[in-house]
Amino acid sequence: MPCDKLDVCFIAVDIISAIEFDKSGDHLATGDRGGRVVLFERTDVRNHASRKDLEMDGDPISRHPEFHYKTEFQSHEPEVQEKKVKKIAEMNIHASENGSIASSSTTTSTSYLPNGACAVIPHNHLSTDLSYPSGCSASLRLPVVTSQDTCLIARCRRIYAHAHDYHINSISNNSDGETFISADDLRINLWNLEISSQSFNIVDVKPANMEDLTEVITSAEFHPTHCNMLAYSSSKGSIRLIDLRQSALCDNHSKILDEREAPGSRSFFTEIITSISDIKFAKDGRYLLSRDYMTLKVHSPYYSRVICLVSLHLCNISQATAIFWHT
């Protein structure tokens, strides 16, 4: 029936497809399948005790953080092709402005949120000040400008397009504050924030014959402090670290984080459950977190080993329907 189809349509575009905190943890941005970015702000009183004190305290969490709606904007206009927001990244542009980068299927855009208050001139609010400019009538009353609550209006500054032939799965800001990367299944491009007309291809895993393709790029992330280092993961469960100082095209990695399979452990579902969906550096850059179907892993890039493993799914992976439902 038409009503049911309309309801399904509204539900589909409201499904959240990306989520990201800012560095302070006081703001949360979500992106949905309709190309909309919604910003939330933390409103509860934050505990400023040190992490060490909180761990030694040992008391259970009595309440959860509360985030309230702050503003929203349309990052990508829905078209015939899918324009859902796939990734959101924070940008520190200016002390008076907060910026964000959002990517859809093949396009990346930047938006700025100025932190300014709106000035409203009421029509019927007349000044009681009796000092008038010379030559003016004493019966003249001047309107008073009153300051209201902060009103955030997002403006799209730049659109970085026509650089990807496949769906973008990652965007990441560089610590130098001037560049960022965007990654799809086969390539990683390096952009300058001020130049949207061109980018530099730094990783290309596309083979000469597509039939020889054995793995694809699933996620990419810049190092939080070293502007020359970045990491990207693959569908085979490996993470490669590259150094931009080695060459313009980083086909050869400087280090690989990979776990060898136990003999006889490979099955029909191995490639599905070992594919890494996302990676994230720790704030200090000493550790790297990866997420696959079955586990969360904390890697140490300096020692090339997994130092912590957390199991996420305890279901029987021999059931194909369960795997395809979750993925």
C-alpha cells in the first residue's frame, strides 16, 4: 500500500550510516542514508577526574552521558545513486569555527559551523534612552538589538569530486592541518584542504587484470601525530603501515600487521570473518584498534603483534544466514 511504502522510505533514509565524536568528547555527529549530518552536544555534568582515579575508584557507572540535539545540515543531496554519509571526520579550522568532512559514495565535502550568536531586532521593542542625535525629533524611538541563543548555520565550503571510481570507505585528517586522505576499495588519494580540483594517488592496489584481484582496501587512517605515516586495512585481515617519505606512490609498505592462519583453520567463511571493517589509532599513536566480524584487536605497531583481543560474536559461524545477516 502507498502509506506503507512511504513509511519504509522514511525509515530507510533515517538509518544511521556513520558516527563520530570530536576530540573533546562533548560533541557527537551522526550521518544517515539520506545524506544528513546531525550534531549532538553533551549536556550532563562531566566528571573531570583523571582516568587513574576513576579506575582505582571501582564504583559502577551510575549514569550514562546525555547528548541533546544541537543542529543538522544536508551534507549530500540524494540523487538517483546512493548518497548516504559513509564517514565523518572533525576539522579544526579556526578558533571561531568547527569544520567537518563527510563522504558519500564517491564524493567528499567540507562543511563549516560558525560559532556566532544571532542578533534579532524586535519590531515593537523601542529604546527608553532619551538622548537623541542632533537634528532628530524627540518623539523618535530607536529599536534595540537584542542577542538571542546561538544559531548554527552550516555552509558547504568545498566539494572534492571525480577522484574515485569506487565507493569511498574512509576519510582521515592529517595532523599537519593541511591535507587529508580518502580511500575506496582500490585506491587512496591525498588531498589538500584548499584545493578541490586535484588529488594525488598514493596507494593503488588495482591489478592490470581485475580477475587477479584478491583483496581490497577496507579502511585507512592517518597517524594522529606523525603527518608522514598512515595505515590501511584489507579484506584479508592485514594492516599495512606506510611512510609518505619513502616514495610518491606507496605501493610498498614499511610494516605489515598480520596474523598467520593456523594449518587447517581456513573454511568457506574465513574471508568474511577476517575482513577488517575499520581501524583507529589511539590518541597517542602507540596503539591501533581494528574491528572484524568476530573480534576487536589492539595492535602495537612498534612490536607488530596483537596485545589485546576482545570477542564480539559467540554464535556458531557455520550458520551462513547469521553471518550474512550481521554483515
